Amino acid sequence: MAAVFAAGVGAGAINSVVGSGTLITFPVLLATGLSPVTATVSNALGLIPGSISGAIGYRKELTGQRRRVLKLGAGALLGGLAGATLLLSLPPDAFETIVPVLVGLALVLVAFQPQIGRLVQHRRERTGASPRRDGGPLLLVGLTLASVYGGYFTAAQGIIYLSLMGMLLDEPMQRLNGVKNVLSAVVNTVAALFFLFAADFDWTAVGLLAVGSALGGWFGAKVGRRFSPLVLRILVVTVGTVALAQLLLR
């Protein structure tokens, strides 16, 4: 119980700043004897308070982004529901085969986001095009597909969100992080509500993760908001690399 609670605190803090907190909680839940599906659904429900507290902690960065959040949130809701459906209908290893590829691609996009951003800016200057405030259809489709993955497994979901938004939106990293926290909360919530009617939970694990992740999400947002874009990018790449290594070795 102490290990599950501690994992919840760590996952809540990491999720609010970067993402990939599931790679802390999931192995711990498996170590307690839960099956992979029960661990996944219990994890999804237990981490909701952490996602919400993280989003609240970034409320200042969310100012002026209501329309964007509502539009992208609709895609996240549909994607999360689709991912939850896949979890209960597909073989356990069917979807996870491409997880390392998605995480690795996301890490490359985050690491080289400044260079990619400059290339995009130069292209806009040559063509005279102005950046779309909502990122256009490409961002909506990309985040919806990332939410399908998030509803299935959630690990590194936040990193994929940040990489896509970093490429297609002309916004500081911290403002994108605020949007990422809201989208993660939407996906976790809709997936967990779906699981309530279709899967078995371990309610002790859910309770411990809920309290721990709420505390961790608040702390992570309090600390993470002070990071510079460079520090935040380094943290994203570092955590994502560890996540990728764990996925490949699992």
C-alpha cells in the first residue's frame, strides 16, 4: 500500500510536468499481483485526481486558451473512448507493439522542436502564411490519435501531446503544458468512466493512487511552472528516454 501511494505521488508530479507517470505506477501495480488489464484500468481511474490538480496548477498558463482547449478536448474525449474500447477488445500485445515507436518519435520531435519551429517559421515567411491559432486539422487529428493511445495505455501520452503542439502551435512550452494537462485529464476521465461499466477495478489501489496523484499533481505544477523552456524540454527528453527503455526491456 505504501509503494502504491508513493508511486501515485511520483506519477502525479511527473504527469503534471512532463507525462509518463504510468511507467511508475503500472509496474508497481503489477508487482502487487494485479493482472495487466486490472492494473491498467485501476491506474486510469486513480490518476484522474492528479491530472485535475495538475491542470488547476497551470490555470494561469491556460488563460486565453479556452476555445483551443474545448476544440482539442473534444478530440481527446473521442480518442480516449476509442482507446478504452481497444484495451478491452484487442489482444494484450496487439497495440503495445507500436508504443515504443510512438514514444521514440515523440522524443525526437520534442528534442528538435526549436529547429523544427524555425523551419516552420521560415516557410511561413516565404509563403506569407500566418500560424493558425488552433493548429489546424493536422493538430486535431494528431492529438485525437494520441488520445486513442492514451485511452489504451497512457504512458508517454503527455510527451506525444507536447511534441505535436510544439510543432504546430506558436506558443511557449509552459502554455502548451497547461493544455496537455487538461487533455490528459479528459482522456483519463472518459476511459475510466468507460471501464466502470466494462472492467474490474482494485478499489484499494484506486484510492491510494487517487490521493497520491492529487498531491503529486499539485506539487508538480507548483515546481514545474518555474522551469525554463530549455529545462522543461530536457526533462521531457530524459523522462521519455527512460520510458522508452522501460518499454523496450519490459
